[in-house]
Amino acid sequence: MSDNSLLLLILCLFGASYLPRLFPMLYFSQRQVPQWFSDWMKYVPISLFAALVFKDVFISENHFDLIGNVRIIAMFLVAGVAYKTRSMAISVITGLAAVFLLSLI
């Protein structure tokens, strides 16, 4: 791949990534977002996070894994720690330690 085509590829990927973020920002900078939309958008990050986490916890090697799954126990432990401490760092460390220690058993 030549330098020119590589540069063109990088610029195209930049545009494909940046423009979908730029247009809504420009559109809504001059307009008021409806309250129902703002209320609804508050649930999007937690929904995406939950979908990613539950997939990694319950699906192993392309099948639903419920029996002997140490990640389920670690998930409940991390949920309790996250609720109590409200700290992402402590929750991540707890999750890593829980999965490591439970997998040794």
C-alpha cells in the first residue's frame, strides 16, 4: 500500500468516525432537546454496559454457561461492591481478584 493511499484511507476513516458525531452536535447546539428524549437517553449508557457485561458473564465458548460459572458469583460480588463504594477502580479490582480466586477453587 502506497503512502498516498494509506493517508487517504486514514482520512476516510477519520471522516467516517468524526462526521456522525459532529452533525448531531451541530444540529442540537441551536435547538432545545425535548425532555422526554433527555430522560430516555439517561438509560442508554447503562443498557449498553449491561449488554456487554452480561454477554461476557453468561456466554462462554458460544454457549450459555450457567453451571460452574465463577463469573456469575464475581458479578454479584462486584455489583455489591460497586453499589456500596461507587468506585469504578475498586469494582474492577474486586472483579479481577474474584474471578482469579474463584477460578482457583
